[in-house]
Amino acid sequence: MQIQNDYEYKMLEAFINKPEKTQWYKNAFEQFNVNGIDTMKWVWSWWAFGAGWAFLLYRKQYLPALVLFVVTMISASIPFAGIILMILSGGYATYFVYQGYQKQKAQIEAKIDDEAQRIETMRAVGGYNSWVVWLYIFINLLVFGYALFMLSAVLMN
């Protein structure tokens, strides 16, 4: 997917809904499409590495976020699985954002002929969930608090 014309760039910018991040996503998305063929490739994202499922939820990729959340919970008891999962998320999670973009774009273009209306519709259905940041902070505080509680209980015995 070469984003060379103004319309394609505006659609991507509307989907990302953070102008300062559009160029990064443009570069990433272009790596996922080679001559019209979609292919999963390694594109590093520190956000995805650090937040995993929350990154996908933030970017409105609900099913991949749910799957990654479940896998994260299951792998929590396996030694080194957490860091491996974080590395894989950091390298591959952006591809699921790309897939979400492609799906939304195809649906919008199939139903709306007017270019300006397409861009506004993409802005409405794309974007991000800002509340995820607060949810992620809250969950991490709970986990950290629980870990401190357990540590203090062990140290007091």
C-alpha cells in the first residue's frame, strides 16, 4: 500500500487521528503491503511492547486486544513467557492496526462515494480510545499494590 496521493494520506490521518503519528503509521503500513499483497512484517513499537493488549485496545482493535489479553493472562505463570510476549507484541501488534485500517477503509469506500464524507467517516470510526490510558494505569497500580501487599505479608512472617 503506497500512500502517495493526498486522499490516501488524509484517510490514514483520519484513522490515526493524531497528526504527529500519521507519518510513523504511513511508514509502517507501507511495509505491510508489497505490490498489493498484505504480509505481516516486524515493525517495532515501544507502545505495543510496553502495553501489549492495551495498545491494541487504545487503537480500537478489539478482537486482537482480547486475544492478546487472554494469552497474556495464560502465559503469566510460564517463565519468560511474559517478556517473549512483550517482544512479539512490540514487533507485530502494529500489523493488527493496519488490518483494522484496511477493513474500515474498504467498508467506507464501498458505501460512501463522496471523498470528504469518507474522510469524516474514517475520523469517526477510527482514532483511539483515550480512556485506555487511564484503564492501563489503574490496572498497573492494582497489580503493583497487590505485589507490594504480598511482599509485605511475606516479609512480616
